[in-house]
Amino acid sequence: MTGTITRDDEAASFAAYQAIAAPLQRYIDAARSGDGAGMREACLDTARIRGSYDGKPVDWSLAEFCALIDQGGPAVGLATRIVTIEHAGTAAMARLEAENWRGTRYTDFFVLLKIGADWRIASKVFFAHSRA
């Protein structure tokens, strides 16, 4: 086995990365605008959001998380970067760093699934760093 990567392999890898990044961008856009409905579009209906906020564990359903997004309003100064995306078949994981989401820095770890032609966020585990 030579391990030679063809242009087609590279194109497929780039396309997969872009497709997986799409729901992450919808998630980011929804956070910036404070739009719970937009957040729902990025996620599976059964998605769970778990993490630690202000030193306390949280575990939200998608509906609970989206209600918090609506309640909190826009995250105007939010800056983000996708640190990594990895995938195999119809499963993927991603890490997102977010600064100044309404004054807090977050590290988010996402698990995504490909359902039909679309990638969706299946779960998120996050750590809320100290508030800015």
C-alpha cells in the first residue's frame, strides 16, 4: 500500500470538512443573533448539551438550550474558531473555541451525525472558562 492521495481524495476530504462545518456555522450564527430556532436547525431534535457553567454541572435538552439562547439574546461580540474536525463515515467530532459569548469564553466539543445528506449536531459537551 503506497498511501498516495489523489486530487479526488483531497477534494472529497475538503467537501466533507465543509459539510461538517456547515451546522457548526449555523450554531455560531444562532449564538450571535440569539436565535433559538436557528440553533435547532443545526442540531438533531434529540441533541443534549452538557457541561460545567460557573462551577456547576448542567445537562440541557435541545429545547432547554434553545430557550436559554432566546432568553439571553444576541452575543454581539462573539468570536469563534473551529479548532478541529475529524470524521469517519457518518460520524464526526469537532472542537470550537468561543470568546466573549456574552462575557464568557467556552471550549465546546461536538459530536455530529450525517443523516441522509446533512450533518447535524448530536451532542455538545462544553467547559465555561472564567468570565471576561
